[in-house]
Amino acid sequence: AQATLATLPDRAHEQGRGIVATNKTIRSLASFFLCLSLLLSRAASPLWVGAAAANYGLRFGTAAGNLSTYVTFGESFALHLATLTIETWFNRIGTGKTVNIGYGDAIPLVTKGQYKSTSGVANMNYFLGLGFDGSGNTVLLADFQEGATGTSPGKYHIVKGTTPIATGQWYHAAATYDGSTWRLYLNGALETELYVGQPVRDNSSEHAGLATALDANGSPMGYFDGTLDEVRIWNYARTQADIAQTVYSAINSPQPGLVARWSLDEGVGTTVGGSAGTNVTGTIMGTAYSWTGGASLVNHLPDQPIPVAPTDGSVGLVSPITLRAQVGDTDLDKLDVQFWGRAAGSSTAFGLIGTTSGVASGGTASMDWQGLEPGGSYEWYAVARDAAGFGPESAHSTFSTLSINRPPVAKDDSYTMVEGSSLNQTAPGVLANDEDNDGDALTAAIVTSPAHGTLSLNTDGSFVYTPSDGFYGTDSFTYQASDGQASSDVATVTVAVQPLPRLTSLSLRYSTDLTTWSDVSGDLSGFDLLLDAGQEFYYLDVVSLTANKQLGLGLHPFMLDTASLPSGYYDYWAARGVSAVAEPGTWQAAMWRIVQGESPMFFLRVDAGPEYGLVDGLQYALGAEATLRLSGDYPPGTYSFVGVIADDGGNQNQATARITLERLNHAPIAESQSVTTEEDVSHTVTLLAVDADGDELSYSIVATPGHGTLGPVSGDQVTYTPDKDYNGNDSFSFKASDGRASSETATVNISVLSINDAPVLAPVGDQDSAEGDSVLLILLASDVDGDSLTYSASGLPNGLSINAATGEISGTIAATASGASPFSVTVAVTDGSLDAMRTFAWQVRDTTLPQVTGPGPQSNR
């Protein structure tokens, strides 16, 4: 263990070795024993620290506009670090000049290397400096480039602090890397940390420096404008406790892991020497520097906190109580503020209420004091701590609390009502199941209104809810209960609005031609009521027209309004039940005729819902299915079915279903067919369809042919034209419509028969040759049918012939052929049935040299 004695009383810490601390003045015997007890409690020799004879710092950038001053330590092997701690005191005076660090720029403080975009030994080992946050504030920063064994060698790994750095103020900066995590400390307090998990470029060839970043050639980039003091480099990551132990002390003796310590206390010259057992020496480069006063290594403990709230003697406060205290620190350190409290006048020790961390000097710390008893008196105080220790505690303040009120508890409610009515709840209404542990009287207040109705909620909890017209289903509103001091959580009131009984519209279709009914007694044709198999039916008394057997599923009586029926037609009452003469369990159809003008009864189903009972007591079971079908002759017209039903609560509803009967339409049936046409020949197709009702039909094309085109449909005909020279199979599809219904799709299959096409002979240009020339002229021809072709030629110059199979004209032109030039040549090609011909001229030139005849012998006379 190491003990820092810089703050022991009476400066009893100047021996520099051993474990005995002598009080120079012996002013305080208590101080002597305090020193002795501290020293003897350590298991190992203490770390002796102290100030140098003179406290200097090195000021960089003293000349206006001249920032090119720095310290270089060259390429020192001692400064190759895989794990590290870099410490320095700094006082920023001016802006300085930035250097690129891989992502953004920074001002260098303590460095080994410059950032390089490529991987290699020229990468930086480490960089401690000043960067910028997203708001442009200057903050502490550290960086290194990843080593060769990392995942991404050469990659930069930057960590930034959070506290804005002011000018003209001393700060202590420290950066540590333990092989996995960056950590930044400002004035001994942790600023930030960043997990990296990659190795450092610890074999960097770059030079180490102060106030700049140097490359492998010692060339600087970026400059710090300000003063540095007490720079230390360690080859391991120190803990926060390690850093705090020596942050305000000078180290004068060798320490394990300390590889470089530059006190910057030389005061003169251009040499920066190592100390505390280190021997890495640097040289000041440039002229814009001065030896000036260094950092004060005396830490000032935090100021006494000032209680802000609650003020001393406050009464009637409601728990929880928020305690507030203003704090300050001469060194502007961030502070941890502890709040302590107990019952006022108690003999028990103060208990820790809680700690607020990272409070800036001049700021206000706050803490909620929970769990206070109502009507009690309490006292509290605050104490602030920086990285080195606690300052004095604040003055004590007392206050008393109001009796603690417990908010009421509102509980959800649910109600059921019937569509078309209002829900009227008398007091206490929604408050009936709510609670208040203090026994306070409660009032209700609306929070959200219902979505499907109107609400009038009174403070005594009574309310009237009316659903919107036609609404049924679930609606809700919310409210809070209040005891006059506090409100409950929001409670929900759910209203289930049950639908009134509803009648299902009938789907009726007239199935035969319109004819007038004849008055045939006992005719069983006409109405036929069809019910699901397995359903239980009823027995109906034909005299009283009442049911004397309970109805089963799907049955309800309706009254048919026949006032609109044409005169001369009869009304029938239809039923299905047990015949009086049939065996039990045998279901028969029975028809009774009623005198015109009376009201026949039908049996229809209602919408699914709760079990309903008819007004005459008949029952309806949930899920019933019943279909009413009219068969036989029946006049067209509009009919009204009116029914009244009720639920078991006596709620009644009446509905009217109006139905127009019309003749049943049958969809036409389109017929597929196959037709034949020849290649390049159009064909008119008559589309086939039948309609049982004899309706006039129209036709529409569904899918067009793939190898031809269709003209417009005219009546039941459409013209198909195959693509040029196409032969094979093709098809198209269509539908027929009677104006109300369409048929299924039908297909017209087309067979396009092949016809012989004449071959095509390519044009042949006029030819020009000389007697004795060897000739090869190839005729080009094609046949879309792929037929075998035969070639012929007439009028060729002497010596030439044609190959009938290949169309090649070849040979050597005869020596006398020019005498008949030019030749009119005709060539032809045939597929055996059709042929093609071309005619061209062939010029043959005479190549015989003319004979020259000279004059006879001359006389010399």
C-alpha cells in the first residue's frame, strides 16, 4: 500500500524516506499521533511525495501567431506502450492548432506519433489532447491506432470527455488503456470510458512529444497554446484511486511502472529532463516558449454546501421531500454530494439518504427523501466530496411534514344495457366500488368521454349514458376519483350495449314463368318452406293458427301484408310440421288455403345474438338457419314482411323486410369450338352460346390469340387473321352475356394450315469480267417452308456453268467470249412448284493485244 502524506497536519512529511514522520514545530501532539497511526497502519513503506524547490511549468506559444514550439523526445523505446497511463497538468491559454487524428481534429498535449491512414509501424502509439464535442465545446480526448494483431490494423480508436474545457484554468488530465478499455479522467474524476478490445500499435516508430504530434522523422503537426506541467507516463493502466492519490502531489522517487516523469521544473534552458528515476530527456524546439509558474499541486477541498430547500423551520411539507443544496469548489472539480438525515431531536446517528454525483461547482444538488412519516419533524445536512476527499458539512436544517394523504383507489366498472335506451345510474354510481384508505369523501371527474354516445357524469358518481342511434357493441369512458387532495389513477367504465332483436332480409327468387294461379282446392303447390335437415320443427293448429308445440331452431312467425297484391290472386299460408295422420316423427308438408285478405304467416330467422322469445312466448335458439323459397306460379311484385320479436327481458323490436319478386335469370352458356384456316388467310368465326331464357346475347373477348389478331366483335362473329407466314395451332377465349349475367369462359381453337410459299432469290448485280478470268458467283435464295431448292441459269458467257444444287456459277471465261458481250443472263430457283428469277448483264472484255504494222524499208537516196 502507498500513503500520501501531503495533507498531514503541521507538514510532518519532509523526511523523504522511512516510516517516521517528525513534526517540525511539535505544535500538536494529536497531529503527531495521527501521522504515526496512519503510517504504522500500512503494510508496506509509504510513497514519499513532495514539491520541487521551484514549481515551474512550460508555456508554449508565447509569441503572437507563433505556435511552432514543442518538446521532442525522439524515438524512445521506453515509451513503447501496450498498456498505459498518461497524465499531465495543463492550462489552455489560446486556441492552438489542430492535427488530424483519424476522425476529426484535435490539439496535442502528450503524444507518441501522428495518425496515418495506412497500417504500419508509422502509426501513432498514443495521443492525449483536446478535441471537440457535437456542440463545439473543447473536451478531453485520447486516441491510438490499432496494432498489427488487431481486427483492423491501423484503425483509430478515439474516446472523448464530456466536461467543457475553459481557457486560463488549470486541469489535471489522465488517460488509461488496459488492453481493452479506454478511460478518461479530469481532475481525478472519471469522465468517460470506451470498450475497444484491440491492441495498441506499441512498436510505433513515431517520435514522442509535448504540445505537438511528431512523425517518424520528427516533423511536427498541430500545436498546443498554453502551459503544461508534471507530465507522467506509466506502462500500465492506473486505477481511479491510484490517480487520485497522486493527482495533487509531485512524485520524486522511482515508482513501479513509471517510465517517464517530466516535472518541467527546470526553469531555464532548452532541455526537459526525466526525474523520479526516469531518464527520457527531451529538447525544446522553437523559440515561442517560456518557463512560467506551474500548476498548484494543492487540492482545495469543496466549499461548505449551502442548504437551499427546504429552508430551516419549514412546516406542513408533503412527502416525498426534495432536498437541495448549492455546492462549490475552488478547483472547479465535479463533486459528489451526500445527503444525511434523521428525525429531529433524535439521539440516533444520521443516516445516508442518497448521493448525487457529478455536480458542477456552483451547481445545486438534489435528492428526494422518501418514506417520511406524516406529521413528523426531521433534520438534514449535505456534504460534498471531490476526488481527494470530503469538505465540511452544511448547516443543519429542520422541517416538519403534513399528514400524508393516501390517494384514493378507483376501480373499473362495467354495465350492460339495451340498444335504443339510456343507462341511468344513481349515486354513488361509478364511486360505489372505489376506496380511500383515509376515509375521505370522494368525487368523480370525467377524463375521456365515450366514443359512441353521450355522457353526463356528476361529481357524486351518478351518470346518464345514451348510446348513439343504431349503435350496439362496447363503449367506454374513463374517470378519476378525488379526495380533495389527490386523484386516483384513471379507471375505465365499460358499457356493453346489447342489440335489439333484428330480422334478416329474405332472398327470394321467382323460379317459373309468370302465370295466374287457378283456384284449386287443396293444391299443395305454391309456397314451400325449406329448413335445415335435422332441425326440430313445430305443429300448428290449422283452426286457431297457433303453435301448440314449442318451436325449434330457426323459426319465427311473420305477417305478410297482402294489401298490394293484385286482385284475383289467392294468398297461401305455408307450414311444415307433423301431419295429424302421419306417424310420430314423420315430417310432412302441409298447405292450407286462406280466404283472400287474411294474413298468412311465414317463419323466418333473425340475426345471431342472445336467445330471443317472440311476443307470444315462442322460443328462438342461437345459430338457427332457415330459408324460405317460393316455388310454382307467383305474381311478380313487392311484398312487405313485418315482424315483432322480443328478448327475455321484454325488449321488443319491429322490422320490415320488403322484397321484390322477379323472374329468375339463367346465365348463358358459351360453347368451345375448333376451326381451321390456311396460312395468311383470315377466317370469320361465329361465336357459339345458348341462353335458356332466350335473351339476346353479347360477346366479349377474354384472351386474345398468341399468333394472330382479332377484329372487332360484330354480333356473334369475329374475324381471326393469322400472323404472316404462321402455321400451327392458335386459340382465343370469350364470354357471352345476357345483360345480367355472364357465361363461363369458352375457347375457340384454331388450326392454321401450311401453304407452299415461293422461294425468294436475292438480286444479282451486273457483272464485269475479262476473257480468261476465273469466276465464282454464288446465288442467294431462301424458302420459308424449308423446301429443297434447284438453281438454273441461261445466257452465261462461254466457259461458265451453274451448280443446280448450290447455285454457284463458276468456270473460266473463254478467250473469244468478248465477241458476244454483253451477255443477258437469266438465273432461276425453284422449290419444285414455284420459282423465282433474276436477270442481269455480264460484260466480257477482250484481252488480245493489237498488232502494230510499221512503214516499209526507206531508201537513202
